Amino acid sequence: MSNKKTVVTRFAPSPTGFLHIGGARTALFAWLYARHNNGKFLLRVEDTDRARSTPESIATIIEGMQWLGLDWDNKDYTDDKGNKREYYSQYDQRERHRQAALKMIERGAAYYCYASPEELEIMRAEQKEKGLPQKYDGRWRDRDPKEAPKGVKPVIRLKTPLTGATVVEDAVMGKITVENAQLDDMILVRSDGTPTYMLAVVVDDYDMGITHVIRGDDHMTNTFRQVHIYNAMGWEAPVFAHLPMILGPDGAKLSKRHGAPAVGDYKEKGYLPETLRNYLLRLCWSHGDDEIISDAQALEWFNLESVGKSPARFDFAKLNNLNAHYIKVKDDADLVSLIDKELSQCEKEMLLKAMPDLKIRAQTLVELAKSAEFLFHSGAFEFDEKSLKVLNEGKPYLKDILESLKNMKDFTSENIENIFREYADTKGVKLGAVAQPFRVALSGSTVSPPIFKAAEILGQREVTERVSRVG
Ligand code: GLU
């Protein structure tokens, strides 16, 4: 038996917008790490910024996580007032955060600072003039609070060590060091009594028993400050693992400009969640040269050692290839249910029969749905120029063939194909000369899945009607 602590990871989004694709990658890595280690994966909504946090954003984030299949383990969370929530809310814990700051004061690791905003403005202006770094100068660090000016509500600041260095052994980035002299005494609690983000994150991670903080490397610089809070509380810091950024195809930070910034966009564009899981996994993590990695393999293989240090570039062509793969291997009936279209039972059955031929040609569900449209088409098609040309050239053949189609007993793709082959032979033309106009008549276009199979699926009545219509 090993006495290793159970791994607990978390995803801690700020609910101020959609679930960004970069956030989804962070969530995926934290989820995989927990699941790989038979640990727990928790969801914490960092909703302390009341002006920017919205319930809609929380709903979108949850929807995105569910769609991606990243299940979390604190769905039975109940807040202080007994309200059931599906996640831990940072805002709910504000009093606890404040209490932690008071504890640090008690321990001599934090202090009240009564400097007014105006006073600090002057301090910064003076620093600037002298060419010094602009940071809080610790003026209340050792001052007796009895000297506090009347009526001023203080902030609480952390006593950051003045000398030495803080070293973080990041599980991805390696050893990172900062000189403590570079850091000022940060605010833990604002003068209105609200805890700062930096304090809230640390207290929550501690309270939730987080063993591994896996997040984007934009939080790297916060980590040193957070380590100081752990030290001030006398708590053991978790393992930190900072993931490199995701860049757009042009090498700039991935943003709206590159299109599809939100997880919901990918759902809408017809990507499968398994595609996205596989694709996001490969952004900064690798297992040899493997590109197609199943969920089972990902769960078996995922580790922090194989997370790379350099940013990954988003490659839409690769994503499309992966999606084509996952569509191809997906169960036909599942794909039918994913086609976002109102279909009758009979149409669904048709689609199911056609699926093996359709799914091998589609890169997205949107393409798949489009490629199936001809099956449900009613009335005349609108032909493009190329199709019209094919139709005109093939009209005489179609007229002859129509009779044979009408008289067929067993309307199977083999029998239909035989009729076409025999007819082409007797006419001394290539099969395509007869089959291509047939394709246009049935599908409205010169490209379609194998047409004799499609004809069988459409059925004798529909096929003869479509052929007569162009005759
Ligand atoms: N709420 C932060 C964000 O959305 C994440 C904080 C953390 O993971 O520590 O960027």
C-alpha cells in the first residue's frame, strides 16, 4: 500500500464569458490527471468579481464541460445557506477568506495598512521620478495600528519576506525563482472588507484539499505570491503545474480573431466532443508520435512529465482530420441522433441506411447533415450549370432506363447497377455516361455517395419519380 495522498485537482473558471478553448484544455488536463490517479476533479467558479460574473456564463461553462464529458466530483456542493449548487462558489466563501487574513494578522504575517489612495498615488509618483519600481513601500508594515488615522478603513496586507528568494518547482516549467525584494506587500482584504482574488484562490485551494494546481501559465507570476500566503498560513503548498499557452495558426495568442474561441462554437460547427478531447490533449502534451489517442489511452497515459514547455499552435486542418476520423468510427445510429434536424421515423431509417456511405466523406456533422439532405428532398432540384450539362447529355439514356427501373422486381443496388451496366454495354458507352446523369437526377448534384446504394435507400417509387422529373 502506498501512503500517497489522493490526487485532487480543480478547474477554476471566472464566469465572465464563455468556456474558452484554452480553459477547456486546462480543464481537460486537470480532469485527466485526477482520473488517471483515481483522484478527484472539482469545479470551482471564481465568481468574486460581482460586476463581471453572470449566471449565463456559469451555465455556458457547465454546458461546455458536460458536452466535453469532463465530469466533476463536487456536484453535491451545498453553500452556507443550504442552497444546492453543482459547483463550489468562491464568492460564498468570502467570510472564510477574510477570517484567514485575520489569522495571518494574528500570526504576525499580515498587517493593517491605513495609507489612503491619495497618499499611495504620491508615493508612486515619487518612485517614478526617481526611476524606482513602483510598488507599495511597506509604510504600515511595522507601524503601530494605534497611529491609525481616524475614520480610515484599512486594507490588510501580507508581510512578504524582504530578502531571499522564492523558488517554485513547477511540474511543467521546472524550477522558477523570484527575488522576494521584487514583490511588495500585496493586499489580501480590501478596505471594503472584500478578499482579493489572490487570497481567495489560496484559501479555496487549501479548503478543497487541492493537491495539484493545474492552470494556464498566465498565472505563473501569481504563484510566488500565493506561495507566500501558504507560508503565512503555515499550510503546505500544492504541486503547481502551469500549462503553456495556445497560439493561433499565425503564432499570436489564440483569440476571437482566429475564429471559434468558445467550446460551444465547436459543437455548433459539428465537431464531436471526442475529437476535441483528443485534439486539446495534443496541445502541449504528447505520447510518442501518437495523434489519435482514445479516451481510454489518454486516461492510461496522461502525466505531467510529458507536458511540453513551449506553446502549441492551433491547427484547424489537423482538427478537421481528427474529426473526420471520429465521425468515421462512430456508431451509425449515434450519428443519426446527432444530426440536428427534425426527421420522421422513416427518414431516420433512410439516414441510418445511408450512414456508412455518408460518414466516410464528412469532416464535420454539419457536412454530414448537408450530404444527407438530398435523401429528404422533395420537388425539383435547383441544378447548377455543371449538373445541367450532365443531365442534358444523359437525358436520352435516362428515358430508356426509366422503363427498366419501373419494371424491376427486386429494387436492390446490385440489380440497379446491373441494369446500368448492361445498358451502357449495349449502347457502347462508359458506365459513367449513364450513371452520372442518374446521380444528378437523384441527388441534385454531380457529387453524392455511391448512387446505386442511394437509389436502393430512396426506393423504387421515389427514384422513378425523380428520374421522370428530369426527363
Ligand atoms: N479564475 C482563474 C481564471 O479563470 C483561474 C485561477 C486558477 O486556476 O488559479 O483564469
